[in-house]
Amino acid sequence: MEMRRARRHGTTAVATMAALLMLAGCGSGSDSGTTDSAAAPAPAQEGGGAPAEAGGDAQGGAGAAVDTRVDQRSIIYTGSIRVQVDDVDLAARDAAAAATRAGGFVGGDQRRSTDADAVADLELRVPAERFYAVVEELAGLGTQERREIGTQDVTEETIDLDVRIASQRARVESARRLLAQADSISDLVSIENELARREADLASLEAKKRRLSDLTALSTITVTLVGPGVTSADEEDQIGFLVGLKGGWQVFLSSMTILLTVLGAILPWLLAFGVPAGALWWLARRRRRNRPAVPALVAPVGAPPPPGVSAPPPVPGARSAP
């Protein structure tokens, strides 16, 4: 009986110790969990939202490469403006100076006439960030008659070109490695042809990227400056009798100019060859007129015909010669 009681007390003591150890472990685990949960937000507060950005990059992956913010997009700006000014030449110099101050340049300059109906067409290339400022400056040169502004978003095309260029460069490098490992003439020729084709494709893609980068970096503004004598906003759309008469007269003058030009070109040849040929023709004709006529030989009536020629039959009713 005493042995059984001793065993029961021992088992109870072991169970009690195990329960105490489990409670101690749970308590330490809850304390550590509490400490960890309390300490976890601290880096987020100190880092200023860095963990959220990291999570966003981990979730975005490929989407993080496409920045959809307006200031990071590739946009092509084009503009056209028509301004009536008092002095076309002076306004053209001011427009060119405005483009130069903005960091751009004059891409084209065409001018017609110098009177009150003078017209100047300028093509200005200015940085994209200065596009609207330059347009407003050009509008202040005189009286604005027309303004057209257009934009083209080429962000996706730019990203697609970047990806294709990177992929093509990898293909070129792979072909070069294979070329270094070629051990036969046929393999060498085949790999060289493939390498040349890949390099040509890469050069084409890079040229497209440069062209696109130029269009996005420098915007194009077409400026038309007209003098005070130009009253129509769209000269091409004018119709009517006077417009047709003016156009026909200009065509007639152009035709006469061309005709006189051709005549002036062939006149030396006429003097060199035509005059001597005409003189020879006149002398030959005069000789033919002054040549004496040959008298006709008429046989007398009743004379016998010459030998070898038969006499004509007698005419009925005609009298014979005595």
C-alpha cells in the first residue's frame, strides 16, 4: 500500500512539473509574440513607407517597369500657328530667337515676297518642356489667326522598342559566341550570315529608337507669319472669277517664260545652221528659174516617121497633103 501511494505521489509530481513547464513555455511564447508584434511597425515608421513600396514592387513585378505618371510618359508634341504681323522679316527673326532661347533651333525657313503681302513659314524644333511657353511667345508677335496643337503618346511603343532591342542584343551576343565555337567552314558561313542578319535587325531597331527619342525630346512648331496685306486666313480655299483670272495669268506668264527660254536656247543653232541652209536653198531655186527652156522638136505634117516608129493611123475625114 505504501509503495502504491509513493508511486501515485511521484506520478502526480511529474505531471505537475510538466504542467508548470508548459505554462512557462506558453507564457514566454506569448511574451515574445507580443514583443515581436509591437516591434514590427517600428521599421515602417522609421522607413517612411519603404516596406509598402517593397511590397508594391514584389507584387508589381513587370508592371513596375511601366511608369504611368504623366511626367514619365513619352509624348510627341506638334503645333501649328498662324500670326499676322506688321513686319514679317522682323517677326521671323524674333521667332527664331525664341526657339534659340528655349534650347531649340530653326529646322526650316521659307519666305515669299517682301511687301505687305509677304509670307514666312518657319519650322521650329524646341524641347518638349518648353513647347507651350514658346507657342505663347509666338502668339504674342502679332494677331493670332489660327492655332492647332496635337499630342501623340508613344510610351508603349518606346517600352516595346527597349524590350526588343535588349532581346536582339542578347541574340547577337549568342550568335557571336557560336561563331567563336564554329569548327567547320559550313558552320562558320552559316553563323556569319545569321549574325549579320541579327546585327542588321538590331541596327534598324536602334535607328527607330533614336528617331522616336528625337521626336519626344524636341517638339515641332510650324509658324506662318503673314503681312498686313494678306487678308485671307486660308489662301488655298479662295475661289471665284478674280482668283481664277489671277491664276490663269500667272500660268500664262510662266508659259511665255518657258517659251522664250527655249527660243533663246535654240536661236544660236538657227543662226549657225539655218541661215546657210536657207541661202543655199534660195540660190538653187534661182538657178532653176534662170535656166533656158529646151525647144520641142515638132515633125512637119506629112513627113515620114523616123525609122523604127510606125505611122499613126489616118484620121477619118482628114485630107491628105498634096
